[in-house]
Amino acid sequence: MNEMKNETEAPQPPERYELAYPVTLAGQEVRELVFRPTARAFRGFEQRVSQSADGITVTSNPYAAAVVACKMAGQPEAFADQLHPADMVALSGIALSFLAAGPPTGRTPSR
């Protein structure tokens, strides 16, 4: 499971990712993924959020998050099945970076 701590300033997600290990699917070799993020790519994606004295922790399945990244790049789930584990973990982090929260809330009253 991947865990990300909530930060006050989220890093900008990358627009593209060069695979460390190119994937060949349906006779076509893919070396780079270009992301076009949509909510549809996250359909069915689940993650758990927990809060403690140390902050907020988000836990998710790295394969499922990598599938989301592949979908954002226009690739099918079968593409994710062919990923090298190193690329799977990197893509998982990229997908989660699109969900990064903004500044914490609840410290000042709403007006």
C-alpha cells in the first residue's frame, strides 16, 4: 500500500512520464505516457484516509493507482498489467499527486 502525508502545498503533477522499462502492447512499443487527467480515470478507485496526531494519511493500492495513471494517458488496464514494478510505483505516485489536497482546513472559522 502507498501512503502519502497531506502537505500544505501540493507539488504539481507531471504532464508526462518516461517509462524506465518500455511496454509493448498490441505490437506497439510505448516509451512515454502523456497525461490528460479526467475524473473518469478515477472511476472505481478507492483509497483510505485516516487522521492522527501526526496528520492525515492516505492509503491506496499501488496497482490500482497505476491503472488510473495509465487511463489518464489513454492506455487500457491491460497496459498496466505489463508494467515493470518500478514504473508501477512511479505511476502510482503520479496518479495520487493529482488528488493532493490543498491547505488544511478547520484552523480558522468560515465567514
